[in-house]
Amino acid sequence: MKQAVVLFALAALFALGGFAQNDEDSATLNFLVIKDYNGKPIRNAAVVMHPVGKDGKQKRGGPELKTDADGKANYDGVPYGKLRVQVLADGFQTFGADYDINKPTMEITVKLKRPGEQYSIYDEHSDQNKKPDQKPQ
């Protein structure tokens, strides 16, 4: 019975070792999230990282970070390759971009914009931009 437990433990260690990344194959990402209009840091912004497959499709899962009071977030051990980064914060437009992770340390600065003006079909709008009705020929 003890031998079975030891064999199981060894098999688990070897299986986990197959998932470990070499230090040369992983990067440290340093994020800085700031306001587009004045450059001030954004606290508690969510930085979500999704691996992207060779087919360009986003894989499931991925870590989520929160920025600190200085708008910074860091993550170690990101495997080299394509990475889709999304940044979300209350009162700002959602940011999304793909990055090619190919260096041991990468600095990524994200400038979030305020939301744009919304247009509603239910509100009254001026007829200034309206084209005259065309008559059939």
C-alpha cells in the first residue's frame, strides 16, 4: 500500500513538472494604467490576461489583477507568445489589445478614455444632418 502511495506521489510530481515553465520561456509583465486625459493613475482597475492560441482564438481562463494606488500591477511567469489584455475600470471605456510576449520583462502602459457620448434612437434629434427624401425615378 505504501508503495502505491509513493508511486502515485512520484507520478503527480512528474506530471506537474511537465507544466512548469522554464525561466527563459516566461516573462514578467509590468502594467501601468493611467487616465488618457491627464496621465493620473487609475486605482483598482481590473487587468485580465487571456492566452491566445496559434489560430488567433482566445483560450479559456487567465489571471486577473487589480492595480494598486499608483495604477500598477505586475505578473511573473507569463509564457512567451500571444496574450490578449483587457483592462476594465468604472467610469472608463474598456481597453483591449493583443501583445506578443517575447522579452523577459515587458512594460505595458494602458491609457483609459472616458466613455463617449451615447446616442439614443428615442431622443429628439435635430434635422440638420438629415438628408432630403429621395424620390423614385
